[in-house]
Amino acid sequence: MKRTRAILDLLREYESRNVTFLDPAGAWPIVWERARGCHVWDVEGRRYLDLTAAFGVAAAGHANPAVVRAGQRQMDRLLHAMGDVYPHALKAELARELSRITFERWTGTKQVTDARCSMPEGCATALKSAAGRRPPVSGKSIFTNSGFEAVEAALKTAMLATGQPGVIAFEGAYHGLGYGALNATHRVHFRAPFRRQLREFVSFAPFPHEPGELDKVETAVESYLRGGGIGAVLVEPLQGRGGIHLPPSGFLPLLRRLCDTHGALLVADEIFTGFGRTGRWFACEHSGVAPDLVCLGKALTGGFPLSACVGRADLMDAAWPASTGEAVHTSTFLGHPVGCAMALAQIREIRRRRLVERSARLGRVLLSELARLQTSDCGLRVFPRGLGLMVGLELRHADDSPATTETLRVVKALLRRGFIVLPEGGHANVIAFTPPLTIAERDLRRVVRALAEVLREVATP
């Protein structure tokens, strides 16, 4: 443990103390040294099964060889370019690929029926119907570095396109912590310290958990829209950091209808849910709804800081003026060549290895295994939920209060057994399972067996 302690001592000394949680008892964190596939090794040489995919980034596995090679080749050839001034070929290729797997696939009959896209029949039918109402459209991208920047690019686009500054977001939402995105992140923990500096242009509506709650959502959203000044409705098709919450199937179609009626744009935050995480290329496909703008990140590159806001081409052209030599929205590392190379390789790997289909199948296995957990084993009420390999297990006491303390004890106990999981939700009482989509079925079963044992050990009645 000497290396671990030495590194953590350096962090105590030189990193802002608000960043890394350092357990006074020394049980948290481990210090990562390397990762490959679904496994992580710490600096002491211990191996762990990663059930987080490092915040969902390593969809095709940690250090996927094809993705790593693509990045290495690009680093040797062109390590950095000049964002909005001198382009490089891969930025153009990636923009085209993102158009193909989003708007061209969502609105074009040929792309929708492509078996590689793994769309369910109902989704394909709905999107074909949409394509029948208008010709297939392409998408245009704004490349950014982190997920919250993609959200902020989408909010700027909506403002320019509609002329309206207001945004509707949802309770429990997490859209990042930059000052623009922070306005739309609901949790008080993140917002409260900076409230005096926020413009607060966002109105929050309830996020539905049951079909019976859709009427309440419709009333709230329509009330905001009728009040005027709303340019966008920003939504996670499945809430991740909010606690792995799935809305009823009618939620996104309801928002699509309301946006169309009132002239607002529907913005899907697919930063966590994109690229096969939920068993579809993008989570909005479960509902057969195509947004106007989609925010992408995390699994886009498999490990390089790159994100994107992709919008309908006609919308993007209407919103943003042609550059006259000084872009309105840009950054030093815009469309980084290494990130673009890795993203193209990552998309090819997801497609080649049929990881979208694999996510759907293994997600059903994982939910089935979690459903076998008995509340009598631990004296807690357990609630599994999710789509694909984006699954959560909520822990509550018999009186329905969040079992936060017990959840954290379970997470730490699993770490000691060699399994990396994270708590999610506003009360940190949801154990999240978002492993690499390459994970073996036997490993999913193994972690659930370990979880059952840990629940009996540490979550006492």
C-alpha cells in the first residue's frame, strides 16, 4: 500500500481538496495504474472487474487495440491542428459519420432498415413515418471537448435558431457543471454554491417514472411553453447520474409533440446513453423519436476528451452564420485530430463487434440476475431497473427511506472483493452497473453473486 499512500498524499498536498474523495480510514480510493478490456489494475498490482467503464467511456473495452492504434498513428502523424482555422481530414470524416449514425439513419428509410443499426421494429416504423413526412436530412456537428460543452453548444444553437433564451429541463437532470450547463443541472449540491452567478434561464418540470405521471409532465411543460420565451426542451432519454431512471415510453413522443406545437427544439442529451449503452445506438430510438439536436460524448472516443453537438443540417444552417474568419463558438482543441481518429475507430469497433446488440442481450441477463436478489437477504428493499448495460439497483429501507449508508458500504465491500461500481442518484442509494459492452456474461453473473453475499454481510436489517 506504500505506493497508494504516497500518491494520495501528493493529491492531499497539491490537488484542490474538493476533487478526489480521500477516505480518512484509507479504504477509498484505489489508484489506477492500467486498464485493458473489462479489467483495471491498481498501483499495487491488484486486478478489478470494472462495472463502470470509467463513467461509460470504455464502451468497446479499455484500451481497445484498434482504438489505441488509431490514436497512436494519428499522434505520430498530426498531434494537434488549429480548430476553426486549418481543418484536417479526420474532422470532416467524423462529422460525416456522426451525420450518418444520427439524423440520416433516423430520417432515411434505407438507413433505418439497415440491420447494423439494431433498431426495434416499432422504432423503425415510427422513424420511417417521420421520413415520409419530410425528405431524409443530414446532420451537422459542432465539436467540443467535454460533455457539458456539447450541451452548451446545443443551448447556443437553440437560442440562435428560435430567438428564445428559455430552456425546459427536468428534475433530477445532470447536464454538466460549466456555467451554461449548470443552469440545467437540477441537483442543488452542484448549483447552490454558484447560484448568485447563474443566469437561471431554465425551468424544471417533473421527470416521470410511471405512465400515470405523464399528465402532470404535460401540464408543466405546456404551461412553460405557453408562457413564452422557451427555445428548447433539454432531456436525458434515460437519467444516469440522477439514479438510472427510465421514463415511460410515451415521454419522448409527448415532448416531441409539444415542441412541434410550440416551436421549441427538442435536445437529447445522449452523452451517457449514446453508442449502444442502452441496447440501441441512441436511447431516443427506444421511443422512435428523433430530436432536433443531440449531445454526444463519453463513449464517442473510448478515452480521449472529445464531444459533439449534432443538429439537423437545416437547423444548424439557420442558427449559425457562415464563418467570415472568426467563429462565434470555437476552442483551441476543437475537433482534435487524435480524438477524431479514435472516435472513427471506436464507432467501427462498436459496429464490427455488434456491441449494441450485445448490450441489449446482456442487459436482460443482468436485470434478470438482479431480480433474483431477495430483500430478506439484507433487510433492505431492492429495485433493479435499466436498459441495455445501463442498469441500477436502488436500495431502500423498509420505511422507503434511501439506504445511503448501506449503499456506500456495499460499494466499498465490492471494491475489496475486486469489483468497481459507483453509487448514483441524489441520495447515492443506487448502485450503477455500466460496464464495457464487451463484458462476459459469466462476469455479470459473478458480480451479482458477490453482491448478494455483500448485501447479507454489510446491509443488516
